[in-house]
Amino acid sequence: MNVGEFFAPNDGQRAGIGLLREFVQMRPTMVAEAIARIVPNDEDLRAELGLEHWEWLNLLWKSDETGLLDRVALEVAGDLLELQRMVDQAAAEKTEVGFSRAKRLLGIIRTIRARPLLGFLGSRNVLPKYGFPTDVVDLRTDHLDTPSAAQQVELQRDLRIALSEYAPGGEVVAAGHIWVSGGINKPPKREWDGGYYSVCSACGRFHSERNSTAGICVACGNSLNTGRSMRGEFIRPEYGFLAAPGPRISGEARPQRIYASRVHFSDYLSSDRVQKIPPPEPQSVVVLSSGQIRIWQSYSRYGWLAIVNPGPLMRGFRVCYTCGYAEPVPQIVKGRPRGKGKPHKNPRTGADCNTFTETRHLVHEFMTDVLELHFEGLLASNPDGRLWYSVLYSLLEGASDILGIRRDDLDGTIYRYSASPIPAIVLFDNVPGGAGHVRRIADNLKDVFVAAYTRMARDCCGEDTSCYECLRNFRNQPYHELLKRNLARDFLGRLLMAANLLSLSV
């Protein structure tokens, strides 16, 4: 079965999505038995998944049409309706150019309808892919006239990566072309979710509200109105992005990317974000502690983090709520205000759009497994952020090496509590919903610290810098200038020596 047969059959047959809904709402025994075979016999897990009373169906269909299948059906219907409208418009021109455009658009409709259903549902998170991603978005190219490669490429990323790589103004190389992000996708009858946010300049805590977040940080009491605080009005680009017209042939020049997104700790909340979860109780890490340093660890499955892309130099993006056009806000020219933007082109149709643009930042929040590490004592008395970012990424590299965890499945940030000038190191699973990776780190913390020191002790680069063999990677580019291999090596070496886990002098 293909996408057209399932969502929008042409021959008067009932749509497959309706038949599927009727079938599962009967709660067939064969489905229940299959689930019982697949899911481990764990009462807590089965209760969380809502298996006994079939609550998991609420993820697919909801009364407000925000379920997984609701959203996919709306996307398909919206695409087909818009494309057909464009076909009719082009044909009405009664010109050779118009008929040629209508023919091409009809080809796009056929392409959409003929897509294999299972692969399409997998790309839209209805069926699981690797890591069970739930926030995969596209940089859509199928609305473009040229080149033909636009109908062949599928540019998809987890939203955590897309927030930087597909952000308006960013460039992506695929199929021999450079595709420029020119807008943010918005399905018909939908509006982007969003609100206001602030990141505390003192501790880095992320706050978000429907209304302005002007006030006091709930973690450290610092004012969120200071000039140093990153704040603004934001949207969640959960429907993906739109490529701008005119992709160019790729050459030797590197594509432009918006490396502005950073991860911030938000809170401990239930999966539906309604109930506040008490912070986990810190446990002493005796094997790594000594008279010179004390370490505590705390693990939770309910850590919420936020990725923020405030645009180049934190100026934000100009976004059109009518057509989805978006671009980085330019600098002020000769003291003139930026205003609300000039007339622009609809990135889907190329038609003029005179709607004013609004300045917005991009935000994505997600829940995952979190491990906090707290340090106290003489060895941990240095509040220099360069040290703690270097230690953070050394531990992530060490955990990947010794535990065999894909480096892309781990990430971290630092978070400052008001009671201590020394920040906590926050490690988290970089997969939707968590996968237990940082739990394994917590259970093998001594080995992780030793592996981190071993990696930092290699002579891969200058001591007072870092490279892609020790601390740097694609995701931590905003911090590259802060990462110093010698800072992480010396700290970890002294810590391990004080705990009698390292005999070499450092």
C-alpha cells in the first residue's frame, strides 16, 4: 500500500487510515497478544505504555487532531490540496509555461501519492526507526521547480540537529547541490506553538511561559531581565523547514550553517509536563572522592532540556506567519531600526507576500535521562567555565570509549546552582525519551573517569587547545574555543591520584 491509497484514495474507496482506526478501536485479541509477546513482562513498563486499557491509541488519534496519525494525515491532505490548487492556477494561465508548470506539479502529486507507506510512516515517527525518533523534521524540497534532484533528496534530521543545520539561512549539501533554508513549514489550519523564554545569565536555567518571562530565576533568584540574559519570543518549528528557490551546484566552498543552538537545563517534569518531579537525591561517589574533592551523582528519567537557536549574534529570525518565509535578522544599518521586514516571496509558491515578518527565536524542548555530577573541595575550587566545559566533554568521550556508546547518543551541559560557584555537570541521553546510557555511566563512573583521563593524556594536539581527536565534535562547535585538553587532563589526573586510582605524576 502507498501513501495515496492509505490517506487519500482516488477511486472512491475508503481511506486506509479510517479502516485502521476502526480495527484497533475494536481492541482485537491478535494485536493484544502480539504486544504481550514484544513488550517485557514488567508491570511498571506496561503501565507507563498504557497497554492494559489501550491508552497508547491516544497517541495516534486525539479529539483535537494533534495525534501522530492526525498530524500526518493533515500534512498529506494539506500538501495534495495546495498542489492541486497550484495546478489549477497554472492551467488557468493557458500558456505554454503554465501548462508546463501544471504538468510538473501533477508529477509531484503522483510522487507523493506513490511513496511506500511503511517508509513514509517511519519518516513521520508513526512507525519506529533507529533510536525510536519522535522529533524528526524535514528540510522540504519537493515544492521547488528545479533541479530535478529536488524530487529525489530526502533531507531529514532530528529536531535537535535541524534547529541549527536547517535554521533559516543555513545551507545543506545533498545530491550535488547546496540547498538554502528559506522558511519554516506550517501546515494548513495550524499555527506554530511558542511563547516567551529566558535563559538565566547566572546559572543557565531555561524558563518558558506563554506570556513574558520577565521575573526571577526559580533556581538561583537572579533577575531574568538583565541585559546579559538570553531571552525573546520563540516558536517551535515542529513541522520542519522549507528550502528556498534556486539551489546552486555545490563547489569547494563550505556551506553556511547557523551554529547557534545550545542546550540548557530546564526542569524535572513528568512526560506530559504537567506534574513537577522532585529533583533526584544526590548519592556520594565514594570511589572517586577523597580529602581533596568530593563528588555526588544524581540520576533521573525525567530531565527536561531545551535547545535554543537565537540566530546569529542572538538577533533572532524574521518569520512570516502567513507563508512561512524566514531569514536571519540582519544587523542594524547606520543606526536605522530593523523594523518588521520588507516584502518577500512565499518559499513554497514564489508568489509575493506582503505580510509583515515578526522576530522569533527557535526552541525545542525534550525529556530524557539525566545524570548530574556535583563537585566540592580544593580540587574543584576553580569556577572557570573553560575547565568545566573541558571536563564535561572529556567525560562524554571517555564514556563513549569505555562503554561502547555511540558518541552521538550522548551529550551534556553545565548548570550552576546558587549555593555553589562550581557548576554541576549534566550528562544526558541524546535520544528521544532516553535509552539508559547515562544510567550506565552512573553505574561505571570510575571507569568513565579513567577512560576520560586516558583520552586527554594522548598527544593529539597542543596542550592549551583541543581537536577532533580529544574534545571537539560537530555538536559542540559553540564551545570549541573554551575546550582545553590540558585543563581536563590535569583536573582528572589529580582527581584520580587523590583517589589512589592513578600512580603517574601529573
